[in-house]
Amino acid sequence: MNEKTRKLIVYGLLVAAVIWGVYNFEPGRKRSHGPSANAPAVAAAMTAAVPGPAATIDIETEAARSWGEDPFRVVAAPARQSERAPSWNLGGIIYSASAPLAIINNRTVGVGDEVGGATVVKIDRTQVTLDHAGKAVTLKVASRG
């Protein structure tokens, strides 16, 4: 390593140290080297984290396991895919005989469009018919009053 490279490294470290000091030292803040003010809270948290008798391991059960099994591996239940029923929110209908439109789930759709896993089959003045997995779903305009 030549002298120029060494100087660049030293200057770079110096700049990094100054930047670190500017961001980490607050003026007027008193630093103590003794126990901190939140020492009781830290001690309480540490004792709460110590495992109790429920975390003990039964030696006989573990000795009966076949070789190659990890006794500390936590076997998680297989992840279930939650099958939520699809929901559609009919916001309104803009009806015209030639090109009716509906606002479903805050999206403007026409006949043949897909929204939320269903296809728009028919748009009337007061209702929209969707096809979801071969079943007809009817959305009606909420009446006011």
C-alpha cells in the first residue's frame, strides 16, 4: 500500500468519525457512566424473558426420538389459505341503453369486464348481475330514505 492510499483511508476514517460524532453526540446532554435511569425496567424485562418450567425438555421423550431429528425444531402447522368470500360494493350505476356502466369496488366497469374475480354479465337501471364461478350474483342499488 502506498502513502497516497494510506492517507485516503485515514482521511476517510476521520470524516466518518466526525460525521458519526455529529449525529450521535447531542450538546448539553449529560452522559453518565453508572447505571442508567431505566435499569429497573431492563432488569424486569430480562427476568420476564427467562423461560420457566413450561419450557423444560423431557429427556425421555427426546431420547426416544430417532437420530437426525432436531429436538429444538418447532414444527409449525401447515399454513391454511384463508378462503374469504369475495365481496363487491356497488357504488352506483350509470345507465344508458347502448353502454351501461357500474361502479363496483370504486372501479368503473362495463358488461364483460372482470371485477373481484367475477365477470359483469348484465347492468340494469337498478341492479348489476355478476358471474362468479358459474353462479349468478345480483348487486342492487341501495334505496335511500
